[in-house]
Amino acid sequence: MITIAQIALPSSPAPSRAMKEFTRVLEQSALLVEGDTESVSTTEIRTLRYRNQFSWRSICLLAIDTGLGQRMESNYGLPLLAGSADGVARWDKDSDQPVSITPEQPWPGTVIGAAELSIPLKENLDSAYVFLHALPGHEDALAHLWETAQNIFRTEKRSKISSYVDHKFGTDHRAPSSDVSLASTTISDFLISAGFELTQTEICSRLSLPADETVLAPLREAAIAKSGDYRLLSWTGGTPEEYLEDMVEMMTAFEMDMPVAGIVEAEANYSVERLIKSEQMMATLGTTSIITAAQHIPTGHLAGYTQLDFEPGKHSVIQEDTLVLKEHRGNRLGYLIKIDNLERLREQAPERTFIQTWNAGENEWMWGINEQMGFRPHTAVGLWQRKI
């Protein structure tokens, strides 16, 4: 017997047994493909993030190898497990505080799988994402998790479903949009059987730190030589007030410029309010963001930006957005801002050992910059999609 349970939103930062088990399953999945768990947030960070839902609704599910008996149920009719150590919290819609907290009774069985459902709340309101995981030897949990996910998506009126899956490089699968080929995994095998199709691939690459200055120096010099009308600005954490509007414009452009494939169209509904709230949430999670931007001196407006994020408890840094507005391209600003941001990172977090980033297989321009800076392919990612 396999039971699918939902983890309740946590009411405190102290992780519950269920949140610890959820992280354990994700770490096992990461080890199989990536060889480490650097891409998996710590249980403490995941608990904080699960509580702070703003532009996305996240739903965490566990597959357990036995029945759970009589328990409180979620709005989707699933047995509820505590999200934090103080018990099972019940929430009213848009409430900042739980209306009740019920101490959790011990629950039996072994967790054999997990799924995270991500439902966008600001754009692509017909779409959703599912991330499926099963421990080796328990792949039968995937069908139960997917069936539950479908029921939730139908309740939420989401019909375009996407699933990102980590892969090793191989020759089993290739998307129409690029030449990046993937090796099969138990997850991709299941998704194919469930009617999903591969629509896009990404390269996950890493740059060892500290970066090689003999590689960066000539790239920096060439970029400086072409960037006379620009100057660099950097900040850590919240965006300075005078640049909020420009950042919203660039973040919108980044979303609209990203290579897309398959059934989900590019949409972006950013605002100053949304940016400020997002940055406040990042600070609550303990995530540090280092941003370097290029300012066009004649107009005073920002022309491009790049962002590095890192969480407590990890060795890695995540290279997030890099964008140069179309009217400012051709001045090697992408090189300039990325290389300068590496210097800011070295100053603020010299203990970090590598940067990890992802590029769509067809985004040869950005991959070319990263490769010249010293990034090397690590693993691949497949975007699998279907309609329900």
C-alpha cells in the first residue's frame, strides 16, 4: 500500500519529520545524477521557503509505504503531515498566522518518494510544474504521486504541465530545439509512459572558484575597451530605490528573451512592489544576492545586470539572471558585468568553491560567454511537458 500525504505549511522555522524526509529524498535523487547535493536546499531553508509563498504556490507531497489511519485532511482531501516541529497548522487564505496548530501524532511507515508541485500565481495561470522523485527500488511511487498531482492541477484549473528532470549526458533523448542529448533516468522513463514529451534541454555547468585570473584578464580588458559609455554599479541585497524601475524593466525583458519551447508561452508581470517583496523574502531565507549592473552614462539608465545567489549551509553559488537590453548589445557588457560580479563574490564569500548555472541548449551566445570564462558542463536538464 502506498499513501500520498501532503505537508502542511509550516508555522515556525523548525523543520518537521516530514520536511526532513522530503529533503532526504531530493538529496538521494541529486546524488544519482549530480554526484553531490549542492543543488538541494537545506531542510531549514526549504521550511522557510515553503512558508513564504508569494508568486508561486508550492505543494509538497510524500509517498509513504503504508496507510496513515485517521488524520487531518488538506483542501485536496489528502492526509496532512506537519510542516514544522510544532504541529499541523491550518491557515485561512492570505493569512499571515495559522488559525490553529494541532500537535502531530507519530506516523508509521517509510517515505519512498516525494513530489513538489509549483503553481505560478502571477503569470501563466493555465500552467504548473511537477518535480517527481522516488527512491531506488520504489519507482512504483511515481504513478501514485503523478495521479495525485493531476487531481490537484485539475482542481486548480491548470492544463499545461511541465517537469524539469536532471540527466547525465547521453544519447537516449534529444529535444527538437538543440543538439544537447540526454541519458535516460527512471523519472524520464516514467514521464514518457505518462504521456510527457521532451521539448527543451539545458546544460548545467560549473565554474571552480577562485576563477582563473589568467583566463578572465584578457576578457575583462577587451570588454573595458568597448564599454566607454558605461559604468558599473554593484549592490548586495535589496535594489537601491533609484534603480527599481530599471530593474523591473530588465527582469521583464529577461523573462521575455529567454529561449522557450513547448506548450508554455513567455509571460512576465513584474512590478516594483513584486521586486521589493521578493527581495525581502530572499533576505528572510538568508539568501545573499550580489548584483552588478551596467549603467548607460548618457541616459543614466541601467543597460544590463547579472545576479549571483548563495544560501547558508552550501559550498555553491547560483548564477541567476544575466541580461543586456537589446539596444545596448554589442558592447561586451555581458562579459564586463559577469567578470566584475565574480570579483564582488570573491570579496564577500571567498569560502565558496564553485558557481553553478543553467543555459538552454539553443542559447549558444550565453553558453559561449560562460565557456570562455571557464564554466564546464556538469550535467543536463530535460524539460518534459504534456497537457491534461
